[in-house]
Amino acid sequence: MGRLFGTDGVRGLANKDITAELALELGAAAARVLTAKGELLGPRPRAVVGRDTRASGEFLAGAVAAGLASAGVDVVMLNVLPTPALAYLVTELEADLGVMVSASHNPMPDNGIKFFARGGLKLDDAVEDAIQATLGDDWERPTGADVGRIRTDGQAAAVRYVRHLTDSVGTTPDHRPLEGLRIALDCANGAASEVGPEALRAAGADVVVMNASPDGRNINEKCGSTHPEQLQAVVVASEADFGVAFDGDADRCVAVDHTGAIVDGDQILGILATALKEEGRLPGDTLVVTVMSNLGLILAMRRRGITTVQTAVGDRYVLEEMRAKGFSLGGEQSGHIILADHATTGDGVLAALHLAARVKASGKRLGDLAGEIERLPQTLVNVRGVDKSRAGTDEGVQTAVADATARLGDTGRVLLRQSGTEPLVRVMVEAPVQDEADKVAEDLAAVVRERLAL
């Protein structure tokens, strides 16, 4: 078996790759590994389990909970909540472990399982590997009163999370910081369908809500952060100041200005970094991003006296760098925005609130703020139907990458990597003009298809 965990937990086709049996075994294995490492404390450790709105999440969350309880862990079922809500509630509810059942932005048939340690942090790679290595082992099972118990929290956890979000922008009964803003919100028929609109309204915004009627099958379906076309139209039609689209578990977001133009994660990061620096609240005057961030963001930050540090792709690696160096802001072009003063992972609703607060405080349009963060023309090609495991070792592919890099010189950039969450290879090219970025990316993608074909 290859490595089970990707950059964001275990993910695959629900009931085929991600089965009830696997979910149960992962729950039990995680409890045993973390107990052995001293991460689960006391005679009765406790875990919280949440899920997004996929139909498969109902049985998978139940299976994870059963596995945990079988290993002597008490479980609080939080039901449907965003991933960052679960991460926050691990600490707020003094839990030893959190488990989120979600495939984030993936299509509805997929699902996934990701773990959070005490403090709301994702598990280290080494701990994930230990959990995988433990699957299938014989173990001494607790019996009688030593087995775990399972209970449901109801809506209390959601209320705590919304209060945490609104407090982060200074909301009080006498101060509603988003008063006067009209914001269109695409909830992707996902986990933020209730808490997203509730948080922005509580902070004073007039919220135009769309795709907030999950039925178990429509999560991410032609909506949300990966399909913002509906939001673009609604923002213009409703004369909103701007719009925000979440993905299925609301750990990321993208924005749309009043003209319908996309404002991506890089631009959101640039806007927030600039605001924090002006307020003296950006430690080290540093922003943490990944290698996928646009070169234009790095240049724009340099002009503002802000240093950018780049990590591997994945918000977990961004957070590791932030925690190691004491930085407060980081994220990804895809819309994972980590505001470390308030969260331990990417949080789309939190980012939307702080972006809105910056728009209101600045007195500027979102498009004007985003326009200050220039973007170099960039092309991203997702190459499917290939053996992604050979992307970094195939000689022909590596030669093609070197040739493309030499072709662009100092005027652009080439990045090729295997996806950590999907069965594909990503080819990203930046160049001075869009036509050149498109041509170089397609040429390189053609080599990948030929050399790595299954």
C-alpha cells in the first residue's frame, strides 16, 4: 500500500476508496497511536467529529465515531460544520482529538477523513504514517465500562463558532463593523450554509445568500469557490459591494468585486497583509505563501516592505512555517487564508469577515484594493489520466521542465507537481504575456500526458 494520507487527510471515492470499514479502522488506529504517544490524556479521552453535507458523510462520520469509541474514546458528534469550526472547537470544547469527514472542494461522490490534534492542529506526517502502519494490527480492546460513549452536541457548538468569528472583527451589540455593506455569499451547498450567512449578518452586513440549500447531493455542484460564475452574476444583478464563495467545507474562499471580477486567494492575502502591516500587527512584516502563489503577489508585497516566505503546497505546511517563526498571516492562491491570531487552519468565513472589515475601513472598493496586487499572467493545467507518482522522477518530464524554465528565463516561472488531493499532475506557468504562459503550459502538459500515461 502506498501512502494513505495526502496533503489534506485521506481522500477518495466514498464507499469505494473511503469505506465505512476504513473509517472505523482509522478512528480506532488514531486513538491507539495518539494514546501511545501521550496525546490522548486522562482515563477518558474525548474526540469531536464533524462532517460536511455529503450524503456519504452520514455513515462515514458514524463509522469514525464507532472506531474511536471502540478504543475507549468518548465522542461528541458535531454534525454539519465547516472544517475550521471543528478545528476551533477541538480547543474550545477541550477535546483531545478532532476528526472531520469532508472532501473539501472535491465533487460530491468523493469524501475524506482528516484528523486534528489537541489545539486544533493537523497531525504531523509522522503521526499519520504511524496511524496507517497500525491499521489491521491486533490490539487489546476495552470492554464494559471502558468503551467510549457517543453523544450529539446539537447547535451549541455552531453558536460558539459564530460568536468566535464575529468577535474577531470586534462585533458588539453597539458596534457592527460591516454595517452598510451588501455582500453576496455562495455557500456551495456545503458546511457553511448556515453559519456563513449568520456570521456576516451578525457583524452587520446585508447578505444575499445563494447555494445554501444542501440536500446531500448538491455540494460544490457548479457552485462555490471552484465555480464562481453564479456568484459573479448575482453580485452584479444585486448591486452588491462584493461577493464571497466558499468551498464545501468552507476552509477556503474566493471573492468577486462589484464588477464581477474574481479576487483570488493571492489578492486577498495581499490586501490583508497590507492592512495588518499598516496596523503594526504583521509580525516580521512577513507573509507566508506557497510555491503556487503568483509572482505578482511577491513583487507587490516587496514594494510595500513585506517579505514573502514560500512553502510546499498545502495549508498545513504554511501553518507549520507560521508557527515555527511566529508569523500571523499565510495561505494559498486557492483561497486557504490562515489568520493565526484567530484560527489554526484556513477559514473561509473568517477570511470573508476580515476582508469585508478592510473594505469598510478603507472606504475603497474591493476591486481597487485588489488592483494594487498585480498578477503576472498565469496558466494552470490539470493533467489527468497519468501516473502522478512519477512526475518528479521521469527524465523526459524533468528535461521538459528545464527547457521551459530556460525558455522563460527571469521573466516567468514553471512549476510541475503531483496533486496531494486528486489523481492528477498540475502544470503551472507564469509569463509576461498570457499567450506565452498558455503555450508553454500546454507544451509541457503534452509531455506529461505522453510520458506518464497510464
